[in-house]
Amino acid sequence: MVLGAPCDNTTYYVFGVADGYVSFASQPGRLMFCGSPRRYQPRWFRSPPMAGIKEENTDCTKFQNYVAQAPDGLFLVCIAAEGHTFWTRADT
């Protein structure tokens, strides 16, 4: 993947790695994700730390602000709300 290049899926299987030959602003092999900030056209961004495969709505106390992928490929982020941390959809 190329940092900043367009991508097309911000919900499922959103992770990729930087191509060292063309991603001058990124380290080769660095984890990236396809995201759409403020609903602009999706682009490849540097990923926060990855926690692996996790279940949506489960506790993520040790992983606040990390990202993960659900078993079905859904893009997840660990957030704190209402006094607890949990994995939630990252595409909303």
C-alpha cells in the first residue's frame, strides 16, 4: 500500500502494509489502514498499534487507542466510554 493513496473499504479488512519502494513517507512494512476522516475520500494512513483479532463490544482495558480486526474482518478500535473500555466499530 502507498501512504496517502486512495483506498476503497473502510469497514472490513482495512489493513495493509507500506510498500517500501513507493511509500517514501512511510517505513517499508509499516502497518496502515484504509480510513475516511470526516467522510472525505478514503486514504491509506499510518495505523495506531494493532492488538490482533478481537471481538466487538468486549473489554479492551489494556489496549486503549489500539486498533484490531474482528474475526469477520470488521475494523475495530478500543475506546473508553461510560466508565469502561470496549472494542467498537472504527468506521463510524
